Amino acid sequence: MHVLISPDKFKGSLSASQVCEALEKGIKKRRPKTIFTHMPLADGGEGTLEVIQQLHGGTWITVDTFDSLMRPIQADYLYLADQKTAYIEMARASGLALLAVKERKPLKTSTFGTGVFIADALTRGATQIILTIGGSATNDAGIGMAAALGWKFLDVTGAPLDAIGENLIHISSISAPALAETCIFTVVTDVTNPLAGPSGAAHVFAAQKGASAAVIKQLDKGLNNIATFFGSIASEEGAGAAGGLGFGLMTFLGGRLVSGFDMVATQVGLEARIAAADLIVTGEGRLDEQSLQGKGPVGVARLARRLGKKIVGVAGSVDDSAALRTQFDLLIPIKPAAMPLDEAMRRTGELIETAVRAHATALRALSS
């Protein structure tokens, strides 16, 4: 039997590669002659750059940049010099995880630090830049990123504005730099929200970034204001990703938005790997209704279904959802009901091994 193991990370406990190892150990104890292929996965979020480096190499470039509150930090991105390609994870500079809860202020935060990443990659000769834009602390429609590359945002008197969320509403004109069009920008996101309005960046995502109801209304007015400069782009799917950074990358840099899972699947040659296996095992920390909205394991499951392969999902916990169950031939939760979550997260590797070993008979039946 040939088993392809292709999970995402179990956030907060194991990387995708460590999950692969735990799954193999558990299955191998009952099926020692099984052949395994490991294909660690990511869906464009945290961990995607590590997966890309494992497959394609590249060098981590450390840059002096800024967090979303414009405090100096050092952060890195992945550069493949032979391909002149940079992979940038915006959350490493402009991410919510870099802020304490009391520091979450979307009126004040900026994507300027992400723009510094882009500027550095361009100076190295990058002709392709791929940006993953999940986990943002910002709601500035990408004007911070653009400011780092030379754009200027002016008020009604012609005075320059700081490129932060609260100033979106005050923009009266925009001054563009003379940039050579030598780079292709690909924007990785599974968010489909437009820039503004009830389903836009502010109303859907700003609360988790620290915005009150009044601040959300102010931010949305600002998003609507900057939308007036660029026509229909603001209504496109994904324009509202990362507090409008999706919009900013499309408008200021001509970026093209793509699905996170689709991008990673193409990079790793996932379809061919699934076709060559007898059984596919995937998983992540939790499988639930949200997993159906572009998450990696459900993407693996759908691809396996299309290729006529049996698919198993392993997770810390599994939502008892009919829509989720139809995607998998077998779902295996690893956390005992009585076990505290913090203990389960410390023992994730052990729990994975135990759970898949307990389902050895079912796995054998699926692979036959």
C-alpha cells in the first residue's frame, strides 16, 4: 500500500512536517510494509513559505522593516535567486500576531512594512513576487505598502497624509511614483470579500483587529473613499483581503489574486502525487464548517475525490457536519473528550499516533 500523507499544520502544536511524521509512525505500527510519501501542505497562510523552501530551496532574506505600528523590526522573506522570485508573507511585518491585544488599533496600523519587503525584493532583481496576505493587523487598503514604494496620498490642501487607516477618508489626491513594470505580482488569499460595504474589509474583519462599531463605520467610509479613485476593482472578490491589501496590490502593483490552496497545490505537484497513491491522509488542528471555505485539507479531499482516491481526515477535533463528512471517507478526531485542550496540544504527536493506530482496520479496508 502506498499512502500519501499531506496535512496542514496543527496550529500551536506541530508543523505540517511533524504531523506527517506522527501519522506515518501511527500507521506503520500496524502496517509496517506500507510505502509513505510525505507532502506537507499549507493553504497560503502561516507555514506556506516553509513548504515552498522545502520543495524549491531559496534563501531567507532578513530585512530591517516595520511592524504595523511603524516600530522597527527585523523580519524575513524567501528569495529564489535562480528564479528571480520572492515569496513574502505579509504577516511577518504587518501581522496581528506581532501586536498585544491592547495594541490592536486599525485606525493607526499600516502595511508599510510589507512594502519594505517588496522594495527589497525589487532591488535584488525579482521579476516575480508572490505575497501571502493572511493574518493582517491592518485596514489601510494597502496605502502603507504603496507609500513604502513611493506613492503619496494627499489631503484637500495638497499636504501629505500618513498612510494609515484613519486617513483613508481624508485622501483627496494620489501621486504615483515612476516604477518600471518589470515584476509580476501574485497575491495569495482565499478571502473573497469586496473592499467596502456590509461584506467588506471593515465590517467583516476589523472587529478582530480591535475596532469598535464607530471605528468600523469610519474605516468603511475611508475604504469607500479610496475606491472612488480606482473604479470597479474595489468590488472584485478578494479586494477586502487583509484589510484591503488585496485591493492595494491590485491597484498599485497590478497584482493578480489566486487561491492559496490552488497555488500551493500547483507548486508541490499535488495532483500527480495523489494520482500515484492508494490512500490519502490529510488533516489540520480542527476540521469544521470553516474548513470548507478554501482550507487545505478540504482542498486535498476534493482533489482526491476527483481522482477517485480514498481520503482520510485527521484533526484535533472534528465538527459533526454533514457537509464536512461528505468530503471524506473517514474522519479521525485525536483529542479524547475528557482531555484539557492545553494537554492535548502538548501531546499532539502522541495522540495522532494513537488515533490512527486505533483505526488501522478501517484504513486497511479503504486501501484495499
